[in-house]
Amino acid sequence: MEFFFCYRNAYRIVLIINVLSLVLCLKIGETANDIMTSLADNLNDTDKLPVQEIDNSKSIVLLCRSNDKQHLFMYWLLPKDDVIVGPANKFDSVKYDYEILSGNLTIRRVTKEEEGIYHCVSKGVHNNDVNIRSVRMVVNKPGSTESEINYFRGVVVVATLLVISGIVYGVYFMIKKRQKREILLETSSDDEDSGEEMFRAPGTSKQSDTVELIRSRELDDDDHIEIPKISIDFEDILQNSQK
């Protein structure tokens, strides 16, 4: 806690000294006492400073609240390397820009290192009054944008459809394979039955054998037919021939 308090006071002293030196170098008409007083008042109320939040790598416009009907915009004092952005100063015009009438500061492609307190300094229109208003810029971590969320949803939907299609195809393939196996089993059983019939075909010869046996028996029965006896007596033969 003591370290934080000392660091905070040191930051205030350094900032006041820098502003004083800048005022003297730029040869502005305001007194150093007015600038130091106004800046000290703002530093004492750091807990009540307005906060502007921005996502990383985005552009932000910081509002200059010291510019009003009684004051004209002079410059912005940045927390990073004590950079001054104003009409009489050199700065990175690609990174920073300002509006001469409103005094609003534009910062492009904000980074986490640029987070801090920004001071907008304005001077009085009819006197040497100096008005300083500060704003705290907070840089948030890059979050998921709407396009990224939609892309993620699309990927999830496509992946789900692919998984469902794979499951359906797998079930269909298993059913077709089972049906094909059943058909092959039925075909093989039919082949076995036809083979058995081919081996049983000699049974017809058995029937023919029985028929032949019956015929032979009939012939055997015919063998029992009485055959007339033929006489071998020559006298009877002669007598019969004479008759």
C-alpha cells in the first residue's frame, strides 16, 4: 500500500514537472501556476475520472472535456513517453489525430501498453485561465466478435451434420452388409439342397429296380404255365399222322 502511494505521488510530481517544462518551451501565455493547479486538481480526483473502454487493436476517440465556450483546445498530454499531440507539436500523425474545434483525440490500433490517463489541456479565451480535464482509457482483451461467433456456430453446425451423416451411413452400411450375408447364406443353403437332390437321384433307379423285380416275378409266374406234353412214341405219331 505504501509503495502504491509513493508511486502515485511520484507520478503526479513527474507529470506536473513535465507540463511545466512544456509550457515554458512552447511559450504559451498561461502561467505555470495555473497549469500546475489545474493538473493537480485532476490528479487528486483520479478515482472520479471518466473511463472510456476499447478493445485491443481497435480505434478510439477520447473526448476533450476541457474545451468549452470559455476555453480553446491546446494539446493532449499522453501517458506514454510524455507524448504531446497538438497544433504546435510533432507526433505520429498515422497513430494519432485530433480535431481542432472539439479537441477530441483519435488513437488508431490501440494496444494494452497505451492504457492510462490522458489529459486534454485548453486555455482561456479572454484570459490566461487553463482548463485541464483527464480521461482514463482502458484497453480490454480481444473478445469474440459477432462474425467470429457466427463462424464458430457454422463450424459447429457443419461438424454436427458430418457426425450425424457418418452415423447414418455406418448404420446403413451395417444393415446392407447383414442383408447381403443373409442372402449368401440362403443361396448356399439352396445349393446344398440341390446337391442333396442330385445325390438322391439314384433313388429313381431303385424304383426301376423294383419295377424290374416285379416284372421278373411275373415272368417267373409265367414259367409255371403248364406246357403240353409231347409224346415220343413213334407208333402213336404214325397213327395220328394217318388220321
